[in-house]
Amino acid sequence: MKTQKRLGILTSGGDCPGLNAAIRAVVSHASITYDWQVFGIPYATKGLLEQKAIPLTVHCMDLRGMNPLLNMGGTILGSINKGDTLAHIDDIIAGYNALELDALIGIGGDGSLTILDVLQKKGNWQFIAIPKTIDNDVAFTEKVIGFDTALNTVVDALNRLTFTAASHDRVMIVEVMGRSAGHLALQSGIAGGADCILIPEIPYSIKGACSHLRELRDCWGRRFGIVVVAEGAEVAEDSCCPTELTKEKSSQGMGKYIADEVRNCSHNQLDIRVSVLGHIQRGGIPSAGDRLLASAFGKAAVDLLAQGETGKMVAWQNGQVVGVPLQTITDNSPSLVKPDNFLIGTAQSLGIYVGNTQHISA
Ligand code: F6P
């Protein structure tokens, strides 16, 4: 007797807007088009370990005829971004088998995808990945779920901060997420009208940033400044002023660290305030772009499984969704801001200080 295919879905790593829209697309397409049963695995691999699965149907996702998942931030399945998953690899695979899953869709960023790739190979799972992260650093995909919303959130914050900065002749230092990848800082800085953008891939010098801010003031009459700094911004060795602070001491936050350095370097002539956007960047209602992407990725992931594909990640390339071997993705991630990224040239052409570009790390 033929039984219905049992498909699991989980979300792993830091959450972001658009995850629920992807879950919705997977459940709708798998159940309506292919008549599969779909099960949500709570808290990523922890749910597999604990052999937990929640049946998800198109009907159960409804709320008085509406489906709130499309525009709901976070993930209804919960997620984890820490833990020693690989220490429990056999128990996780045993959990997958106990749940009698025929296939699994995992939504994650580069860290989660690396772990899931190990698991799917060892467990011999039928597995497809969907990329998400506000860091936008997954290789071989032009878009990932969550980045567009986070970008708009940061730009909205910069719009607001610009008015108060201008009213008080202040320099606003705005710390955004991105420990190793500067895509969010670079793109939000350009779109939000920043004067300086400091990212992990291009070492900055405080002297360079300060003299740029002073030049804006002295030569162009601009009495305020906006500095966007990624949390993992990299200081150049030729950075100027000796200061009590060291990078190690910047556990208080990169924004605060840079504010102290700029204050020191400018001999207290600049009135500086710091805003740390933090997890606000991960929250909120997904943008239209993220809803579209999540829907397209969810559908494509289910179709790949229906075609018997496994060990692939759905990726956005040249205006369409394709399947790329997961190993290729994990071997080349995180995908950082590259020296030839045209947006660096764009920022420079707009007069934005983006660090010592001659020091760009390959
Ligand atoms: O990887 C996504 C991300 O949002 C990073 O930009 C950030 O550094 C990190 O997660 C924060 O993680 P946590 O939620 O553990 O504080």
C-alpha cells in the first residue's frame, strides 16, 4: 500500500524575516501539488534529536481564513544558533529515522548549512537547503531570505538618525550586524546616505575617517556626519591616534569603540552619539522582496525533492532559482565583500569613506 511521503522542515541559525513565508510555501506546495505530509521540526536539529515533529497543513496555518505566515517575522518552528550538534550526530540521525521522514528541507545560513551537509551525507537523507541570513554571505546565490528586510530596516534607521544628527550638528555612529561580512553595512550605508562605511573586509583608519568628517565640515559646510560600522569592522595597522582602547576592549561594541577613537582623534571637537541597531535588524515584517524570494525558494525546494534531487541548495542566479550542490556552497562560504565589488566603487564615487581600499583583503 502506498503511503504518503513524509517531509520534514526546519529552520536553523539566527532567525530573520521571511522564514515563515518559506515554511508556508513549502507546506502549500508539498501538500497541494504532491499530496505529501509536512512536519515542522522544532528548534532545528534539537527537534530531530528529541524526535519531535509537528504536523503542518495548509488548514492548520490558517487563522480565520487568513494565513499570517506570509508577513510574520521570526520562525514558528523556533531555531538555535549555538550548540554542539556534531557531537550528537548519530542521535540526530537516529531521530530522523525514528520520525520516519522521507526527506528534509533545512533553512539556514552558512554555518547551519555546513552542519546540515555533514548530517545529510552521513544519514543518507534526501535533503534540500534554502539559504537565509541578514549577512547575505552565502556563496553562489545573489539573494538570501532576510537580507532585503534587514537592509530596509537599517536604511529606515539611518533616515531617522540623519534628521536628529543634522539638528544637533552631531556625528552618528551606527553599528550594524556583520561580524565577518560587510554586505549589510556597505549596502545600507550607500542607500542611507552615510559619510563613512567601515566593514570587516576593508581595514579603516581612524585618521582617514576623521579627516573625511572634518573635510565635510570645513570645506563643504556639512555640520553632521553619519558613520555606518559593521560589528566586525577591521582597523588598519596605520590607524592614527594612540588610545587606551584596544580592539580586544571593544567587547563593549564596535560602535562605542569607534566613537571613542574618533572623539580622541578629533580632540573632542566632534559631538558624537552611538546607535547600536542590534537584533532590531533581525526582527520585523518581511519586505515584499523577502516574501517573493521565500515563496520562490520554498516552491523550488519542494520541486527538487519531487525530481529526486538531494544534497543541493536552492539559489537565485540571473533572475531564476537553480539548485547548486551544497558542498560547493559550503566550500565557498562565507562570501565576503570582494575587492572588485562594484558597490565599493559606487560608494567612493559618492564621496563615502570606505576604509583604506588599497588594503582590501582578497
Ligand atoms: O549571522 C546572523 C547574525 O545576525 C550576525 O550578523 C550577528 O553577528 C549574529 O547573527 C548575532 O547572533 P546572536 O543572535 O547569537 O546574537
